Amino acid sequence: MIRLDASTVLLQWAVGGLFFSWFTIRSNEIGKGYATMLRISFAVIAAGGATAGLLLEPQLFRDSVAIAVAAVATVGLFYRPRGIDLAAVVIGVSGLVVAAIDAGGNEVVSLIRILVGAAFLGAVTDAMLLGHWYLVQPGMPRKLLNDLVKVVLWILPFEVGAMLLPTGMVSVLNGSVDDGWDGTLGWFWVACAITTGVLTFVTTKALKERSYSAVMAATGLMYLAILTAFGTDLVARAVLA
């Protein structure tokens, strides 16, 4: 089992978001403003992770890494060397590895959950933000959003699988692990996982429509998916903490 703390979750979110920022901008088909928006957003999230860690549950290496991630993302606002986002991701992963080891329990399972969760939360967040960016740059290839939504759909089974690794959500569903709500949280997690899959799949279908409104519909669906995605990741980790 793992311990859930805000600092690690925020660092996960920032690392995953910056990775998929690179994933989208690497083709140079999107304006620089999108990268700027994401770097600001995830620099703030990483800084929030460092602050939460220092105030609530200090872990010197992880919190120092969160500060470094925020700093590198901020540098990317003024100097745009190729791969600056990946540099922040590499730094951030080292902090997540230490956080996984420090979390207790099965270190391998903890590491899988933290890294897969980082990718999952980052991808679904960036998909929602990218959908909004079509309002700013409506001429962008729809393929950019479609690729990112498909990534969410591909990562979801790994996210669910990571939470099923022992001791996992199966133990919550069969009552071996008490969720404190007579099993309600376990079934809520199942509902979140299924709903995330359905919303993401419907989004891929919406993006096949030619009208511009289809992109806005896809963005709205991803708004809902980000809520259920966080439920899929955080509810499981909280119950198993």
C-alpha cells in the first residue's frame, strides 16, 4: 500500500503535464503561447507541491526537485531551448522515484502507480487545455488533439491495472481492505474508471466530425474526463494509503 500526500500528487501532475507539453509542441505545429501557458501552469503546480511538502510532510529531495522543476519550467518562459520541458521531466522523475521509495509498502508497486499516474493526469489535463487552445489558434491540425486524447485512452488500462496490483482495489471491492464507507469508495473508483474510458472514447468519435463545434464538444467531454480521471487515480491511492 502507499501513502498519499499532496506534494507528491502535485509533483506528479506537473511532471506529466510538462511531458505531454513536449509531446504536443515537438512538431512545431502550435503557437508558442500554448507552451507558455502550460509552463506557467505546471511551474505553479510544481511550486505548490514544494510548498505543500515543506509545510505538511517535508521530504528534502522530493521538495527540492519540485522547486527545480518549477525553476526549469519558468526558465522556459524566457529561453526556449529545444527540450526544456523534457529536462524538467527528467529532474521531476528523480523526485517521484524517491517519493515512491519513501511511501512505504511495496516499492515497485508504489513506483508504478506514481509514474503511471503522472502520465495519466498529465495527458488528460493537457488534452483539456489543448482543446481550449483551438479558440486561440483555430487553424491548428486536429491531429494534435486527437493524438493526445488517444494517449489518454491508451494509458487508462495501465492506470487501472496499476491500482489493481496487490494490495489493490480488488481487496477494497471484496472487503479485505476497509475503505471506511462500506465499500462505496471502491465502487466509486470503478465508476470513475469506466466513465473516464467512455468519455475519452466518445471524444475520439467527436473529433471525427468535420465541424469546428466538434472540437469544442471534445473539449467539454475532456473537462468531464479530467474530473473522473482524478477520481480514478486519487480515490484509489487514498483508499489504499
